[in-house]
Amino acid sequence: MNMRRKKINVIGLGYIGLPTALMFAKSGVQVIGTDYNKDLVDSLKEGRLTFKEEGLERLFKEALSNEIEFTTEYQKTDTYIIS
């Protein structure tokens, strides 16, 4: 039996996509967040949020501790969420 964790690729890391990706990652799902905006992705990789929202910073820290990834490159995953 294959026990690998399923991966979700959240495409679009704006006001809807980023919190969605963070919630999945906080819950232990393996998440790759993808956006074409290199500056946005670089900021997230450096641990800096790109906008403010109540509770988002705590959620971001929890997602980072669960190894969420951010990229500008297409990723092959089990599930895709386009936001």
C-alpha cells in the first residue's frame, strides 16, 4: 500500500489562494503554492507575507513549520486549486 502524502498545488497566491494554501498546510497537507509573480513568491519564500489579514501571520508560521513550498514553476501534484 502506498502511504505517501497527497500534494495539493494552489495556483494563485492572492487574497483567496494564499489563505487557502496556508489552511491546507496548517492541517498537515503537503502544499505547493504557485504564482507567476516572482516578487510575491520570493517574499513568501523569505517568510514575509504580501498582505495583512487578521490571523494570517500565525497561520503563515504554522504552514511554514509544515513545510509549505512556494514557486513560480508548474508543479505536478495530485490535486489543483485555481484561485
